[in-house]
Amino acid sequence: MSQLSTHNINGHHHRHHRHHHHRPQAHHHTLHKQLVCVYSESGKLDAVLMHRPGREIERLTPENKDILLFDNIPNIDETHQSHDAFADALRKENIQVFYVLNLLCEALEHSSQARAMLIAMRLTNRTMLLLMLYAKKIYKSSMY
């Protein structure tokens, strides 16, 4: 049995039990003036970080789709419709949807240090391909 423990700022302790096979190491987060200790991955989802598919879908080819872990080459319009419907369904459940690109733009707009870091870390297509190959290797090894 796993637990979700909440300590508010006054030191009061609340414990909620959840069924789970193992108890992962606790992660402490300050949220809304409460210290939250989560021992379960099956609690209520409050927020998600998403990326709306873009030009990367147009770059899929029959030659690279397998290495990028795609079964087929998706239609970009259908992909957008499916993604938007999923994001809307999450919002209807009062789940906050944050987009990676929007957060990146905000960070770059407000921080010259973030802009300098991004320029210094600029990834080439070759670097991205190597990262994808490495991710695929890790994914395959975790299946066994």
C-alpha cells in the first residue's frame, strides 16, 4: 500500500493511502504553501507538459520512421486534431496544459542568460539523430 502525505505550513499531517506494489523514494515539492510527499504515481493529475506536433512530423520518411519509433507516417492534420482534442479533454478535467514551446519562449523573453545558454547548446540535426538512436537503445534494453 502506498501513501500520499501532505504537511501544511502549520505542521498538520494528512495521509492518504493508495494501493501500489512498491513505494518509490519520496519527492518533496512546495506547492500552495504545503509540503507534499508523493509515494504514488496514480494520484490526481493536476498539470501536464505537452508539445503540439509540428514540422518534425513532416520530416518523417519511410527510411527514418522505424529508427524514430513510428509505425507509420502520420497525417499532420489528423495529428493536430487528435492532439488538440486530447489537450481539450485534459482541460475539461481541470488539468492545466503547459506547452514546452510557450514556456521556452517565456524563458527566452525574460532571461538573457537563458538566451545565451540556448545559443551555446544549439543542437544540430545530427546531434538530435544521435540522441534518438541512444533513446531507442535504452528503450529496447528496458523491454527485457
